[in-house]
Amino acid sequence: MLPVPSQALAQALALAVAALLLAACSKQAPTPEPERAVRTVLLSAESAGLTHEYAAEIRARTESRLSFRVGGKLLSRKVNVGDTVKPGQVLAQLDAQDLLLAQDGAKASLLAARVNRDQAGADFKRFIELKNQGFISAAELERRDSAFKAAQAQLDQAKAQASAQGNQAGYAQLVADVAGVVTGVDAEPGMVVGAGTPVVRVAVNGPRDVVFTVPEDQLSAVRAAAARPGALKVRLWGDKQARDVTLREVSAATDPVTRTFQLKADAGSLDAKLGQTASIILELPRTDQVIKLPLAAVLQQQGKTSVWVLDPASMTVKAQPVQVAGADGNEVVIAAGLKPGQEVVTAGVHVLTPGQKVGRYQSPKAASAASR
């Protein structure tokens, strides 16, 4: 027989089991966020010359989509993208066999109509002599005159049809109307194309445009600012110098997908290649009593632009939504949301959370000097 455990031992076991159950059900306290060192700036009112910058592209003012006037099978294409073309140069060729057969048929119809007209003319002359001799009546002579005129009309019709059919056969060759550069190819040999189907796109040599798009809410500002001399400039990719341009055209309707307006500026004597990337710079008048921040201080949270504002008393940060008015060089101009005297985080903004404890960053040299 085993000895019965004492009452004290039973109570100890019960307490141990209860402690294990409590430990299993309790949750561990969350680890506090580490204190992060951040750079800050104390806000003050400044003056700024606002600038808006838009991505742009150099395009030809006139770009033609060349196509055949007749349909048929495309036999050959003589040019490729980037080729320079001259007026009268053959760009593509259709299979003209059916067109040539129709032209031969029109020529045969013309020959038959001419023979018929000549026969009707000869008959009319003979009937005039018979009428003068009194062998036929005036009514018979009028019928012969009408037959001659009808034959003449048929001949004129056959001439027009033969001429038109000859033109149709000539349309089997796609010929460049003006000098330019091939910017696109829309059909390849072997395809059957209809009349009017684009085959080759040609940018006509001549004036160039700087094409860019503007959001709906900025269109009125761009129009007003572009009226001032020197307010609208263009800078080509890789070129540090910005040159003045003139706003030439504003789209009357927005793009259904991007909801932006397309604008075109006259490139003038700008030495730019087709398709070259450029930037349109719109300089707005200088504004006083504005707040500027480095670009690194601004971030996007839930679709809103915001910054981190430091509370010096508790050394914690909170997110503050702001409204951006534009850019001044490498700085952002804040239109609303901040006021002078506030302290804003300018570095380390992407690792912060609301209410997080932070400390002001000190460089190693400044820290060592402060400890002495």
C-alpha cells in the first residue's frame, strides 16, 4: 500500500497548477517602441518663388497617317521607323493586278464608245444630205441628231471612267506628299488593307511642339502665368539650361482616362529631336509669408500629404496633414496645415508612428563637445 499524501502536499500541487494556468492565459506586455533620433527644423515664415514642373515630350506639329486610297494586299513596304522621306518617294506598294485589269476594261469601253460615236456622227451627216434632198422628214433627222448626242455623251462618260480607273491603278503606290521622318508603321507586307487604313506615320519637317499635360485644378493657374513673359520655360533632358517657350494650344476637353488637359508650347528654334523628353517649368510670382520644408519631410499617409510635428514637452510626434502649394527648388512650399514656431521632423519620417518617443539627433562632434 502506498502512503496517502499529506494535506499540505496536495495544497502545494493545487497552487502550482493554478500558477501554470494563470501564466498560460496571461499575455506578455508589448515591447515599447525604441526611442529614435530624428532631425527637426523650427518653422519660420519665408518668401518663395513657386514653380510647377511637368513632364513633356517633343513632337512634330504635323504628323500624318498615310494610307492607300484603294484596298488590296500589301506587297512591300519601302521604309522603316526613323527613315527620312522626300516628296514623291514611294513608301509602300499594293498588288495592282485587279486594278490594272479594271483599267484595261475601262480602256476597252472607251474605245467602243468612240467607235459608236464616230458611226453615229457619220450617219447624222448622211441624213443631213438626205433631208436636204427631201428623202427624209425633219423628225427623222432629229432622231439621228439625238442618237449622235447620246453617243457623244457615252464617249464622255467612258473617258471619265477610264481616267478614274487609271488613277485607281496609280493609287496602288503609297507616295510621300512632303518631307519628313517615319515615326510609326501600322501595316506589314502580306496584310490585306482597306482604303484609308493607316500604313505609315510621317512627322512632317517643320515646327516642333512641346506637349505636356496639366491637372484640372491647375489649368487656370497655368493659363494666367503663361501670359507673363518668361514664366513658361522648357528644359531638355540632360540640359541644365531652361529656355523660354510660348503656350500655343490648350485642349478644350480633358482626357477621359487621366482627367488632364493637354497643352502644347511652341518649341521655336529649340534644337530638339522628335520624342525627346523635356520638362516644362512654370514660374509663379513670389509669395511672402510662406512655410518651406525639405522634400524629405513630406510623406503620404492614407492618400493624404502629412508631416510629423514634434511636441517638445513630451518629445513625441504626431502626424499633421498639410496642403502643398508647389516647389521652390528642392523645397516644398506648404499652403496650409502648419504655422511658424512648430518643430517638424525632416529626417527619419518613414519609421515613425503616432505618439512615438523621439530624441533630437546630434552629430558625434556636437555630442563630444557637449560632454566636455
